[in-house]
Amino acid sequence: MTRMSRARVLLLNAALGPLDYRVPQGMHVEPGSIVVAPLGPRQLLGVVWEPDAMPSDAEVGDNRLRNLVTVADVAPLGAALRRLVEWTAAYYLAPPAAVLRMALASTSALEGARMVVEYRATGTVPPRLTPQRTQAMERIGDRQGLIRELATVAGVSDGVIRGLVKAGAIEAVPADIDSPYPVPDPAHAPPALSTDQRAAADRLATDVRARAFAPTLLDGVTGSGKTEVYFEAVAAAIREGRQTLVLLPEIALTEPFLQRFHARFGCEPVAWHSGLRSTQRRRAWRAIASGEALVTVGARSALFLPYRDLALIVVDEAHETSFKQEEGVHYHARDVAVMRGRFEACPVVLASATPAIETRQQVEIGRYAELKLPSRFGLAQMPAIDAIDLIATPPERGRWLSPPLVAALAETLERGDQSLLFLNRRGYAPLTLCRTCGHRFQCPNCTAWMVEHRLIRRLTCHHCGHAEPTPRVCPECRGEDTLVACGPGVERIADEVAALFPQARVAVVTSDTIWSPARAAEFVGRMDAGEIDVVVGTQLVTKGYHFPNLTLVGVVDADLGLEGGDLRAAERTFQQVRQVSGRAGRGEKPGRVFIQTHQPGARVMQALVTGDADAFYAAETDARREAGAPPFGRYAAIVVSSEDQGSALETARTIGRAAPEMDGCHVYGPAPAPLAMLRGRHRYRLLVHARRALDVQDVIREWLGALDWPSKVRVSVDVDPYSFL
Ligand code: ADP
Ligand code: ZN
């Protein structure tokens, strides 16, 4: 390759286009090289790009170019990742730099290999043996570590260890701070697969060895062994020494996944999520970039990491809407994962018991293959689902659990089995009001009620995090002890269970109580040990977990998801209730599910009770086709926001007036967004509805590109929106 003397660089600054630099003598760069470049008085991180793929609008003559400062001592970003950055930026109408930032998610990783000084015993006996020194030498054995670590192990002060170093009994050794990861062993504990499972596993493993793009929907009921099946494809990739990425919708699911992976492959995979410390991020990033990390499991942000040699991508619980990123770059990780598979030329497995209509449609038109696992593994049966009509058998006044559900709970407790009550509402009550004057507590920054959290005695806003102590006095009428909680949250349901069954051990599981993989591990441990009788939880407990003694699931309010009525409301309710039902009866004991609803006749409730998913999906799909809704048409939302309501409205109107008039594209709004105020910003919304064939991104780019607005106004575009707030 001829030496590049001039380089186009995409800097990590979303406001800038690509800029050209001179490559100084003695420096070697190529497309993908990670570099530091000067910008005014500052220095910025960036990546060298092919000039054709990233046109610059300000061509500068060679003589006016500034020199690149350094090039990072890591492998250049691969071509497939560069194409993914371009595609994601173009599809989601985001600055390429904002996408690139997700690939360079650890700046410390770019600082090159780093050595630290560690210590270990030399084998010589120190001349002056005090009891402390003896204890230290015994406990340290052949361990190696920092002085602090050895002191902790030995139960002595740092000074004792230093003394031993001086005396020659312990020596300093240079060590890499990024200690290597263990290598998973594909032969560690392979399961005996059923015939269906074997067929599916073989197909996926063959796809891995074929090294070609191959998207597959792995469609199997909960408990059918989807994980066991795709693990065989992972094993095939490991055997070839190549990498796998497994995406999970939620970091709370990481822990059970790590345990299962460990059981199958003898060690844990590399985990990537927002909870990592910066040294852990660095170590993971470097191992991923070098190819040493053979299997990475992570939340959606793991999608943009610089895998050196990707052989397989798995998106588990692929229907989950939490794969949709709602801030910054509004991307859908499931869809981007498929694109990454295309650029990397590797198979992509979307695993789900309740696939999204969008995914089913891709199967329908032949773009994705489908593998089915129709039954639960072994003796486990799908649980029976019954609807409880809340009008016919209502709960007692001020209670939320109806008599049939209470009776089922009593029976389950009696048998010594575990129960799960599902309600997708954190906190104690979603609304607090004053009984005397009717004052309602609203967030000062958002159009939202404050949610009471009784455990921490606070009212909090679930949109912006604003929190204040729960007052005793109404701020409006000054009445004392006049505040009443309206509606239930999980904490309130837990109180109700405790009142009904004082002997039952109840656990509340939400993102408030389980915020880290470690907390999730603790919860799993307590469930496995039988220390919990009743779990009251949000969607956090609806998936991934496998508790053999959990035999009763109660859905406290199945109608909740239907409120608001966006286009996916019924589908989401179906998915969520099926998922949570899937927690029941996963062992040899059969499970039962009760769903409390005011509309037992609704199509989605009927489908849940009869289990006829196909009929439900067919009807939903027809309705979407009729309405030209996704996947048969497209939406894009344009949200205009500002702290100043007038400027937000004015900009929204300007954008609305300039709306393109063309066939196959209709613009609704502007109208105040349902969340008319969020984090102190006033919001207006336009909704673009377009025919599938139309390049809606192009239309929007041209439309907004021709307009200007004040800098305090933010205009964000959400292509394929999932949230209609
Ligand atoms: P899914 O991901 O489809 O919900 P899982 O992969 O979690 O299903 O499997 C459900 C349970 O059945 C797990 O405990 C799993 O270990 C077990 N299982 C599934 N297939 C097998 C098999 N072939 N051999 C042994 N255990 C299996
Ligand atoms: Zn708020």
C-alpha cells in the first residue's frame, strides 16, 4: 500500500463534517486508523475515513493542512464497522460522529498497552521472620498482585509487604493491566438436544461455518430451549476461533445469562454494559478489538464495538422494545444488528417467543429464514392461562387483587411453591392527590404525575428523575395528612400481599431494587434457595429467568399496556403477558396464569387465553396493512423542543409550513407532544407517514436542511419511532 500523506478524518464532534489533515513523516495511517488531530487550540479524537465515502464540503490545499498528532496503538476500525457507521447515520438521520462515538466507547483503551508493577514471592525466606511476615508469606503463596492486593490477602498492612520487598522475599514484576480473558470451551458441557433442537442447532452452526450473511428468526415458545440451541452456534464460532456478540435487552438479564454460559462453556463471556468501571471497559474494548474476546454479551451499546472477526450475532428476546434507543442516536439495535451482520457477512439470529410483526413480515417475504421450536423442553408444559373479569369479580374496595387470584395465591403458598405478580408500574402509587382540595402532584419539569415511592418516602418523576420528600401537608390548601395515593404500583401490591398473607416472604423486583447484575444475582440466589414466596415485579422479571418452583403468575392489570393506544399497544400487551406467563411452570410442576382485565372479550385477551398466537398476529398484521402502518409503511417523528415555549412552537410551525407535498407522504402536526414538557423543555411534534417505497430519510434531510432555527431550539428526528410520547 502506498503511504498516505493526506488523510480525511471523521472527528468525534457531531457539529463538524470530516476534515483533512497531513500525515507527518514517519506516521502510518490507513482507513479506520484512530488518530488524534488538532482543531483550533484543542486536540480531538477521530478516525481516518475513505474520502469517497465521506465527502467534505471544504477541500483544503495540501499546503494549508495541519499535521495529525498521533495514531492510536490499536487495530484500525474494520471496513464493515465503517460501513455500519455510515449506514446508521444515514438511516437514522444522525451525525456520523455521534454513531462513531459509540464505537470508541473507551478512550482509555486507545492509550496503548499499559504495564503496571505487580509483586510476587521470590521463594527466598526473609532474614527477620516476624509473626506478621510469616503470616503474609503463607497467605500470599504463589499469588501475584499489587501491593495493596497482596496486603489484603495476607491480612497485613502495606508496610509489611514493602518490608518484604526490601528484604528480597517479594519481588516486583511488570504485568499487563489488561489480563487475558479465559477461553470458553465448546466441549465443556454440551446438552443432549431434542430432535427439534438438534435440527435447529445444526442449521445455525452450518450458517456460522458458511461465513455469509444469513438472518434467522429462532421462534420458540418460552422454555423451548432457544438459548441451548443458539449456544451450539456460539460453540461453532468458538471452534473456529472467531467472535460472537449476544445482545440482551436489559442488563438485569446479564447475570442469569452469565451463569448459563458458564455452565455450558466453563467460563464467563466478556460482558459489556453501562455498569462497567472504566478499567473494565478498557480491558473489554481491547480484547474485542484484538479478537481475543471470543464471546461478548451486552446491552445494545455493544453493537458498535470494533469486533475484529465477527462470526455470529444473536439478538435474544428480539421483540423487546428496549432495543430501541430513545436518546441521542435513535436507533433500533435489532435492525442495526441485522445490518451489521450484512456488512460483516455473518449470520444473525433473532431469538424470541413472541416475534415482532416487523420480524414476522421479513420471514413472510422470504428475507429471513425461520426455525421453530414448537414445544417446551422435557416435561415442562405451557401454563394454562385464564382471564379474570374484574367487573364480574372485582377486588375488595381499596385492593387490587381479585378473589380468584387471592385464592390461587393461597393455594400456591400452601403448596410451598413460588408466585409472581406482574404490574408494570414502579413505586407505590402513580398519582397522589389531596383529598380536601384535589391538588395533584405534578413534576415541575415534565407533563407527568409524580410517583410515590413509599420505601424511600419520596415523590419522583419517572421521566426526569426529579424527586422530593413526600410532604405531610398539602402545598395548596395546607391541609395536614390529606394526601391520598391513587392506583397501584408494585410496592402497594406487595403491601396487599403482606396484609393478606403475613407469613409470606415477599420481594419487590424493579429497576429500583435491582439496578446491577450483582443485585440480580442476589435475587436469583434467593429465589433458587426458596427464600422468596411471592415476587411482585415490573417487566424486569418477565423474561430470561428460569425458576422451576414458580408455578403461579398473576397479571395485576393486563389493560395497562392498552392505554394510550399507540399502534403497537395490543401487540406489546400480547408479548408482555406471554413473556411473563412463560415464567410459570418451567420445571416439572405445571404452571397457572391469571390475567386481570376489564375487557376479557378484547381480541388480545382472547388470544392470550386460547393461546392462538397465529390468529392474533394475522388480525394485527391485517390491521397494520390496512392502515399503512409499519412494516407496510413508515413513520418518522420530528420533535421540536426548547426551554422557551414560543420558540419551540414557532420553529415547529416553520417546519410544518415547509412540509413536502408529494404522493405517498403525509405530514401530521405540529401538535403539542403527549409529553408536552419534558425535563423543562416544551415539545411539539410532527409525524411523517410515508409509503414504504419512499426514501423518507432523503425527504426529511432535504426538508429540514433548507430551514434554520434558533440555537436554543432542538430538532430531533426519530425514524421508525416506538415511543409516541
Ligand atoms: P428459552 O430460551 O426458549 O426460554 P431455555 O433455553 O431457557 O428456553 O430453556 C429452558 C430450560 O430448559 C432451561 O433450564 C434449559 O437449560 C433447559 N433445556 C432446554 N433444552 C435442554 C436440553 N436439550 N437439555 C437440557 N436442558 C435443556
Ligand atoms: Zn420530570
